Amino acid sequence: MTENPGGEPLRRTPLFDTHVSLGGRMVPFGGWGMPVQYPAGVLAEHYAVRNAVGLFDIGHMGQVYVSGADALEYLQWLTPSDVSRLEDGQAQYSFLCAEDGGVIDDIIIYRLGRDQFLVIVNASNTDVDYAWMQAHRGDGGRGVGTDGVNLTLLRPDRTLLALQGPRSLETLQRCSDTDLSGLGYYRVTNADVAGVTALVARTGYTGERGYEIAFDERHAGAVWNTLLEAGSGFGIVPCGLGARDTLRLEASMPLYGHELDRSVNPYEAGLDRVIRFEKGPFVGAEALQAVQSAGRSRALIGLELTVPGIARMGHAILLPSGEVIGEVTSGGPSPTLRKSIAMGFVPVGQAVEGAHLLVEVRGRRLDACVVTMPFYKRAPAKRRVAAPSH
């Protein structure tokens, strides 16, 4: 597995050979060769994160360093969120939106200092995002000029790991002399991890407590191995894309190319809380204000199948009369809830909790019910999910 389906060479994170040595099944993802699972399987990885701790290689994600005297105003122009609300060491979920309000990518912005920010973007969109950011660096928005903004694409010099699960802090703390117990959700700090200078953020994509760790890629193997050793007493396992997807689906977290793309605006995805018109002009503001005034025409819903079957992306969503009204964007069995769940877009009038709908799966029309999202939410206390016995 050395090429994308189109024939282009796959990119590799610095841990590619490590994944292969651990028995990881490597697949193309966003132009990268990434592990979809390890020999223990997706279910074992999923339960490890829900019950204990799992370690993910997310070195394929893009990292863009934004600095300069106009860095804040530039990000205010580039995104619909109010970046000025960030304190140093705080993070914010946001978007890059096109002029028509469609989502180019969903991102996380970290404020590292007064004029210093780190923007994390999706792997498959990194080149497009970086070009978009460059194009808007000098377009005059909010009075920002090219001299006041510097952009640096940090990949491949820096890599990222994600440590996720209720035992993630204990695991991480065994590898660091920095006290991380007080690091709040969506906060970031500098810390040593396995003797390496790193940026540690309390963020993640699993619905569990977790941390994302950015550091020099030269130390990837040492940090990875140290974290696995530190978590061995807690049941840590390496995790791949398969578990990442089941975990994020249960937590109802959108995935670009599924719930988000250029044809979707934040209102339709139920993420309009990010939009802050009061901050002043930004790219896409007029289009999004028009959506706000007119109201969205469709909405993202959660579905639970009430009969046996598995809904997948692209499956049609129908009214009981048989009229097709939408399609599934993400779906699959929930290991935690032991139900088949899905997300998808339907007309606003059908996005009613408890509504009876159908999902067409391989020619069969299966009963489904509209349910509140997220499907799974971590309990305040450590939650244990028993794996099924066979």
C-alpha cells in the first residue's frame, strides 16, 4: 500500500513503520497511509478509549502557525467565530467558510500568545486550506495587510498524537514533569512529554477526556513508545481510523466530507453557535446572515434504527410514505450503546425528535427514529462500558 487510488504516492507520518510493525492494517486516508485498525480489532480499540485509554497517530493533520501584529484581525476576517474572545492558552472550534457560507473546513484555533496562533486543519484539506489562507492574507479584509500576518505550514516538521480516554491524564502525567491536572477543556499549554518539549491541548475527537500533543517529528517514535509503556497498566492500546470513526459518531462529531463540505453551511449542520456577527465583517458573513434571516431549509439529525440493520453513508432517508427526503452522512453500529445509529440531512420540517422515518439499506426499508444528539455523552464520573462476551 504505497499509492492513493488515483496513483499518487501516499504521504507517511513519522510513525508509519511503527504502525506496520504493530500489525496495523494500513489504508489510504486523505492522501496519507494510516492504520485503520490493529490486530485486536476496532471493537477492542473503541472499548479501550471508552473505558481506559487509547493512543492515536494524528500526524496527518495540518498545522498552520499564524503570527504577526495583524494575526488576530486576520483570523477575525478569515473565520465566523470571535477569535478575540480567546485568552492566551485557550482553544476555539471554528470554520473556514467560503463567500457563499459553505464550509471549506472545520478547524481548531489555539491562541498561544498575543500575536501567535496555531490553526489545526483536516488532513485532506491542508493544501486547499493553506492556499485559501494565503489568498486572504492580503485581500484587505478588516484592514489587514500582508506585512502584518505570517503563515507557516508546520507539517511535516511537527507531528501530533492524541491520547484519549478516562485514564489519559494518568497516562500522560507519568510521562511529564509538568502538572497537567489543572489543564481545562479546550486549553493548551507547553509541557515536557517523554523528555520532549511539546504543546499539550486538552482536546479530542472521541467524546472522552483526552489530550492532543504536538512536537518535533524527530521524536515521534520515542514519545509514542513512552506513552504506550506509561499506559500499559491502564490497558492502553494503539487505535486506528476505525475506532476513531465509531467514537466520533457516538459523540455526534462532524467529519469533513460527511456532515460538512462546501455545500453545507454551519446553520444546516447545527453549528451556528460558532457564528458571531457582532464581531464585524468576515468572509461569508453576508451569505450566512441571509441564511439566518430566511431560516435553514434542511437540518442534520440523529437517527436510531429500531430494527436490525446498519445504516451507512449515502443510504436514502425516507418518509413512511416512501418519499425520499435525505440521505445518511455517517452511520454504523454503536459499540457503546449497542444500537445502529446514523446522522443525515433532512428538511427542517422532518427534523423532529421522535419522528418515524425509514432508511433504505440494500433494498430494504428499515424503521428508524429521530433522536437527540449526541448519541453518547461522557458521564461526569469515569464511565465503564462492558465489552460484550462471546
